[in-house]
Amino acid sequence: MAADDLATYLKTLVSVTSEPQRFVAHSHGCNVVEHARICPKLDHRVYNKQPVYLACPRVISAHSGEPLYPLGPGKFGVIHNFYSEKDPV
């Protein structure tokens, strides 16, 4: 799964540098980042203060009508999500 691969990559990254992580993701790449954020493989040192999401489609449960994961708390600070309300997707 892409989120597992991203979590593994970030674990390697934080072990070799103290540079802050900066995420800019587009479309379903935002969902990959969100799933990586809650992945058990993600190293506790990974933290992104202000990720930027461009046109992030929210994944909604067909059963409950609620998002499958919350945007925000945990490994990220403020999430900037840019989208168009006129986009039918």
C-alpha cells in the first residue's frame, strides 16, 4: 500500500536528517499522506507543521456518511486544504 511505503520512507528520512518534513500533495496523494499519518509504521519523529493539500477528495464511509479518517490531529499541525466547491469530484 502506498501509505505504508511512504511511512517507511519517512522513517528512513528522519533517521538521516533533522530537516523538517514538508508535504505538498495533490488529489488522492493527499489520502496517501493521511493514511501514512495514522500508519503504525510511521516513526514518532515524523511531524509536519503545515502540510498543503491541493484538491483532496475526502473518503467518506458509505455506511456512516462520515470521513474514514479525520484531517488534522496527530503528526500534523495545521492542514491547508485548497479545493474548489464547484469541482464535482
